[in-house]
Amino acid sequence: MKLIRFGEINNEKPGICVDGGHYDVSGFIKDYDEAFFANGGLMHLAWMVNENKTILPKVDEGIRLGSPVARPSKIICIGLNYADHAKETNATPPAEPVIFMKATTAIVGPFDEVVIPKDSVKTDWEVELAVVIGKKASYVDEANAMDHVAGYCLHNDISEREFQLEKCGTWDKGKGCDTFAPLGPWMVTKDEVADVHNINLWLKVNGEQMQNGTTANLIFNIPFLIAYVSRFMTLLPGDIISTGTPAGVGLGFNPPVYLNAGDIMELGIDGLGTSVQKCVPYAAN
């Protein structure tokens, strides 16, 4: 199944994507949140859609899509998880996963605008595969880790490199700015992805190819990451692990290339759809 959330910001409704069409399931499902995943929501949704697929209301074309997962308790990101990306940033490939967090207030929809933060001069892009947790995970074994996965979605891990690398402390300063986590268009359930460790991911800026990689080049694979992260924190249903980005980020160019207001990012992952974000300048409310 492909799960969507649609409607105005902070007022999204749950839906599904079937045969290219979007359908409203809010009459049966409250939202795609922690309670949904924790209480067998995917199984119930599959049954409900099968029983009612001919009468589900169709969602109007052109309606805004939000993040396919309602605000999770946390977004855990893995840094330097592709050797080519580590190399381009002059970093040593890590012996263990690098973990940082993104604020949940960074989450926006797949076609929403991305705001260049106030005083930013080094805003960058990162196409990533995001894993959505479906079942509580604490100290799980790698062999059983995939039992805790609900599905996958496309994530643009936008980063402000000056905030991240030059302002002391952790990376989080440059990762959690508002609008820095576009997710979607869909959350695709894991049964629809034949081999999550062999899919292509790419990103363009203003039509120019910047990133073109494959999850076959992950340093740490998804079962290992889930088991590893669950040693340090409990993963709750609906939580997201973003698995890292391949080479081609702006920081890696010589000289570096960064985003400006008006720039357009287009990105995608095989089977998980595409998204587009326009960069806009910060404006005080």
C-alpha cells in the first residue's frame, strides 16, 4: 500500500494511493500516527480498503500532500553512511553509525516550499531513504530488526552547513531548521519493496543532476541500523530513521555550491515516488 496524507497544513487527512489515484480513508482511519502503527493499523487499513475500495471518496487532483506520516516522536538520521559521500566531504567512513536528530518541526510535505533560514549562506540538499518504524523497538536483534519496519518514504535531509559544521557542538543546529525535512509523497509498505538495499536514489537542482546513487552502497544496512539505534533509544511506532545520502551534495563540490531562494530541488527513489521543493527566503512572521 501507498499511504498519503492530504489537505491544509496541520489539518491533513489520511488517504491511500491506488492505481495512481488518491482516495480518502478518513472515514475509517484517524491518522497515520503512533497509535495507528502500534495497534495494527496497517492490517486494518488493508482489510478496510479491500472491503470498501469501490466506495472510497476520491481526493481532488491538485490537493496538497503532507508528510505521509503524522508527526513522529523523533527523526533519527544517520550521517556519512555512503562511502562516496564521506570521501567528497573529506571525512573518514565511520566505524560505527553517526547518529543525529532532526526536529519534528522540520517536517513538511513533499511539494511544500523550503525556507532558507535567516542568515544562512550554506543551505544544502541530501536525498535519503527514510525507514518508518511500525513496532516498538528496544535492544532488538539485527536478525529480527525488519519485523519492526512499517515501510519507507523519500526524504530530503536539507542541511545548513555553516550551522552544522562551524558553530560548535553537534550537527543538529544545521539539520532541524523549519522545513528541513520534506517527506513523501507516500509511505510505501515494506511488502511493496522487493529489495530495499538495491534501489536508485537521485536529486536535481534547477534541472541539473547532482546526486545519483544506490542503496546497495550503504555502509550500514537497514537491519543493522535499527538494531544499533535501538541500543541507545527506544524506537516508537511512526518514528523515522533516515539512512544517509550518496555523493553529490553541495558541500562536496569544489568550490561548494549551495541553495538560493528560487532554486528548485527535484528528487526521487525508485518505487517511492518523487518530490519537488522550491527554496524561498526567510520572512519574519
